[in-house]
Amino acid sequence: MKKIVHVVDYLMPDMGYQEFLLPKWNAKSEEYDVYIITSDRYTPFDNYEDTWGKILGKRVCGSGEKHYKGVNIVRLPVLLELKSRPYIRGLTETINKLEPDLLFIHGTGSFSIYQCAFYFRNSSFKKFADNHMIVDIMQKGWIQSIYYFFHKFFMKIFLSKSIDLFFGVTKDSCDYLEIYEGVPKEKLRLLSLGVDTEIFYPVEKYKNTESYPLIIQSGKLNYDKKPQWTAKAVLKLLEQGINLKLKFIGNGSTEIIESIKQDFHKKGFADRLEIVDLMPLNKLALEFNKADLVVFPDGTSLSSVEAAACNTEVLMADLPASIEREDNGIGKTYPRGDLDSLASTINSLIEDKEVLHQMGKVSGENARQLYSYESISKNMLVFAKLD
């Protein structure tokens, strides 16, 4: 049996991230023994205790090994942690003992890629790395400029010679890897993020049966995701006498959330707003099934594909990754930040629920065909040529 080892800085198996879903689907083939080596902690999100901590528990979850959903997970202690980059102790030694046929490092700016590229520079097994960054959300400043200068230098003289292939999860991510990190174009490939179709799939009986449409926004309710934009657009429609309900699922900025509540209360529409906390993915899938429309006014959330996979139409900001999804027949985009356009687009979509649901079915078929981790995993294995 061939062995695939994934290296992940932070692993949260049940939160819907690629770092677990790709190994999970790799492991569905009986030909591969799949491992994830990771740190003894979860991602240090802002306000962790009040957000993800409510579901995951303490951020430092401890070292150890376990077998979960077909994957062997090895958690190792952290020597130091610098700006969401842990230095994992015993990483290369553990990989070496496993004797992998393929090593997949998640994150091209991590300590882990430097550790692995140096230690295994003369090893014969395949070595892959990926990056999820998009140019639009890059941090700018003199510290970042210094970082990119040195990282690009080491990428050209060292990392790119040790790693066989680099993957961007969108075309924009591939551009980022080439332009800002200096990855040679001939070593770049596209390997999309996807959706776990064992969790996100259509269940017709859960569809909203109310006479008025249900609109949902899920995920981080913070400045990056702009729930206030969705709220303002929906309030504009409510004031025009258009009947609908808005539901937020998630948490984040207390200031933004309280401001949204106050705006709906002041204008007499408090009964048309619902805000609930983060929830496990299986429950989120039910919520997406109940919705008539799911809106992502800013950012390029993978949840847009998850919602679409439930046969629910999605509306996204016109950032490169979302335009790419729209071009593939998934959802619609609007000009980012144009709240009049956001409101009018929502209105045009919800005008006829039957037509909207048919659009959702088309988006769902495309999402499940093009973005399922079953197909993404197969594509990865083709690149690896392990078959």
C-alpha cells in the first residue's frame, strides 16, 4: 500500500477545510495509507474563545495519534509560534519514519515547508506544496515587503528545486505564487478547493415553505466578510415593501452584529432578522438547504460552493475566485461594495422562487460535478502519478 503524508500547520477536522477533506478523500481509495502530521493546536483566530472555541474547545488540544474518518492523524508539540506559523517539533523525523511515497505540504510560507524542503532535498519521493492566498487580501507594508523579498529569494534558489509541484487553489492563487513568491511557472498547477458532498447535498424536503424568501449569510461576521452590507441591502428592500427574512449564521465582530440588530430594530423589522451562532457542518448543510438564497457580499468564501452543492443559489462579490465559480455555472456575482446593486440583484433573484430554485439546481449540479473532493482528490493523484 502506498503512503501519502500531508503536513498541516493547524488541523480542525470537522470544520470543512481542505487540509482535512483532501486527505479524507485520498483515504477513500484502498490503495493509499494516508497520514496528516500537524501541530498540537488549532488556528489562532481572533476571539478564538468566543468563536471557534465554543465548538472545538481549548485551542491547545495536545499531542498524540488517532485514526479518524480513514486518516491517521499525528499531532506533535510546537517549539514556537510566530504569527500563525508554528514550528512543529519532530516533524521531519516523523515523516522520515513513515517513508511516504508522496509528501504534501499545505502552506508555502510556513516553517514546515522550509524544514521539509531542506531535510528531504535529496529524497526520491514526490513533494507537493499548495497555497490559498489571493492577491486581493495580501497584507501590505514594509515588514511584508521584506518578508516577500527574502521568501522569493529562497523560493528561487532553494524551495522550488526541492518541491516537485506547487498548487494554487484558484487562478488568482497561482498568479500570487508566480508573481509574489517566485514559483517557476512550469511547476505551477491549479488544484481547486472543493466541497464535501457527503455533507453538502440537496434535501428537497427542507426547502423553505414560507411565502417569503429566506436569505442566509454564514461564516465570520466581521469586517472582512461585511455582513453589514447584506443587512443594509435587505433593509433597503424591506423598506420598499418587499417581503423577506435575513438570517446570519456565525459570529465575529460584536460591534458589527449589534449595529445590525439596532438598525433592524429602529426601522421596525426586528422580526425579519435572525442571528445564530456557529454550528457543526451537518447542521449548516441543513440551513443551506432551507435557504432560498445565500449571500457572500465580500471575500471568496468556500461556503459559497457548499451552499450551491445543496441546490441553493448563491450571490457573491465579483472577486476573481467568485467570478471563476460563476463562469463554471455556480451562482451569480455583483460589483463588490455597490450596495444598490447588491439590493437590486437580491430583489431580481427572489422575485420568482420557482425560477430561483431552478437556478439553484443548476448551480448545485455544477458544484457537485466540478468541486467535489472526490474529483479533486483524483486530480491530485494524477499529478502524483502514484497509480
